[in-house]
Amino acid sequence: MPSEELRKKLQRRKEEAEAAWLLERLGGVRTLGYRQDDEMPDWPASALAAFQRTDSVPASRIGDEASDGEVDRWIEEFAAEAGIGSRFYVRTRMELFPWLDCAVTRPGWAGSLRQVLGSDLVFLSHDARALVVIFEEEYDYQAFRHPPHAPRPLGEES
């Protein structure tokens, strides 16, 4: 068996176990399956790359002295204001199961995602029109969004 084929087989076994484990541990969200990168739009990758630049300026930040509950509420409020909505995709960091389709079932969902996936989070709205990225830095948490301004609620005049 060629080494790349063996690597993929081992990767699949490892990630299948991790994907099942992740689904069992999430609270506050209903999981609706995994999505592949080729099922997602291309633009979030370039937006994420721009946010990772050292000269990027976050849309919001909260100090690392904030309690976990305060950070979780900040993430949930920022995501809502940025247009993420109650159904979204979250990046998992797995190669074979990169995106998880989620529907919010109760407040506190951000804490559950942080416990399972870590504090660096990438959210894509279900309609693929909004992206939110949260980074845990040395002294604070930083939030980025694309588009840069929160979308207007339906029916609101410009």
C-alpha cells in the first residue's frame, strides 16, 4: 500500500473517532452533519487569511481577564450582530470533516464549542453570506467579521 494511501486510511480512522466524539460533547447546538470544503464557498478562505495578517484590525475584542461566561456571551452577541444566525457552519480543523452544520438550541452554545474545539473559532452563516472568526491571543480575544459591517435586518431601508 503506497504511503499516501496508508496515511489517508489512518487519517480517516482517527478523524472518524474524533468526529463522533465531537458530536457527543456539544451542548447548546443540534448537529446536522459534516460538510466538505468542496461543498462550501471559496471566499471564506481568503477572508480568513486576511484576518490572520499581523496588520489586521479586529472588529471587536475582549480582555483575557473576562470570565468564560463573559467571553461566551461576547462571542454569541458578536456572531448574531454579524449575521451568523441560529444555523451556521463551524470549522472543525479536521481534514476529512472540516465543517460542522449546527443549529442553536439554547444560549451558552459558544461555551460548548470553545470547550470542544478550542477558543479559535470560525463560523460561516448557513446562507454563506457572513463569516466570523474568533482568535484567542496572548492578552485578549479578537473577533473579525466579513462583511466588515453587520448586515441590515430584513425590511430596513438603507
